[in-house]
Amino acid sequence: MSKIWWLAVPLAFIVLQIGMEITLPQHVLAVMHSENSLHETLQFLIMAAAFGVALWTLVRMKPKEKPWLAAWAGLAAFCCFYVAGEEISWGQHFLAWNTPEFWAQVNDQQETNLHNTSSWLDQKPRLLLEIGILVGGIIMPLLMRFKPAALPQRFAVIYPAPYLSVVALSALGIKLADEIGELLDVRVFERASEVEELYLFYFVLLYLLVLKKRVTG
């Protein structure tokens, strides 16, 4: 994979983001992080692309040869589809329909999505993704370099490429900066969670592109 995608793009984005945080007024930044804004739209597009890549990988592989690998690709496709749909409230952000009254009563933001109804459909999956990227994007590359025998070779096809650690470090670095900022009462990002999500989702997209190349050639 070209360095443009795993090095230049994430670094350029963080420089651009920091520049916007410094130069733009707070109310403009707030609008940028609102529904149907730049960040929300990018998140949807990235995960929609990731779904397409995972689905293509699943269709092109031979499930009978490695059923567990097909299950892995299928799980990835399902998760990407769910996240992409949730990001746009399954079309509500674009078509602007009214949320049914019975659903608005159980949804924190009165939207037609699931993640605003329970932390088990929002914060818990996000935490799982963060842990997955910490393990796959940082810990596993270190093991590959210094203790490769600790990783079973039979699953090597699904291990993240070591260079994806750049994106993983960027995502978790944003989260760490926000946590430290809260302790020091200093706002680093207007909405760090939205910026972090872009990197989390971008990691998923690049990971699936690598997996597709390994599996389908």
C-alpha cells in the first residue's frame, strides 16, 4: 500500500484539524461537528467504503477452504454496514424524515438509530473497537518485530500490516490528548471523539483493503 494512504493522509488531516482548531471560532467548529457536517459525512463515507471492501472480499474468497476467514470477513462487513447506517441514522440525516413518536421516547437524540438508545450499542462497541485497534495496530506490530513466535502463524492473514500503526497511534493519541486536556482543563479539540472516530474508521478501511489484497490478490 502506498505511503500516501497510511502516512501522508492521516498526518495531513491532523495538521489540517489542528489548524482549524486554532484559527476557527468555536461556533464554526461546533457546526462542523454537527449532524450532516464534514466529519459526520466523512465517517459515513469511510465506513460505507469499508463495507464495500469487506463484502467484495467475502464474495471473492472461497469459504470452504477457510470457514473462519469467511466468518471474519462476514463479521467485518456486518459491523461496517451497521456503523455506516448508524452514522446517518439509516438515511434520516439525508432525507430528514420525522422520528416516530414511540422511538423518539427511547432515543436520546430523537433519531432513528440504535446507538443513542443504549451504551451497549454505542460506547461499548466503540470501546471494543479502540481496544482492537490498540492490540492490532500497536501491540501486534511490536510482537511481530520483537517476538514473532508469540503470534500463531495460521492466523497471519488477518494480522494488521505493521505500517497501520501510524493510523492507530494517531487515533489513540487524539484520545489521550483529550483525556490529558480534561485533567488540565484545556480544550485540545472542540469534539475530540468525532476526530478520533475518523481515525478509528480509517484504520478499519485500510485494514480491510490490506485483507482484501491478501485474500483475493
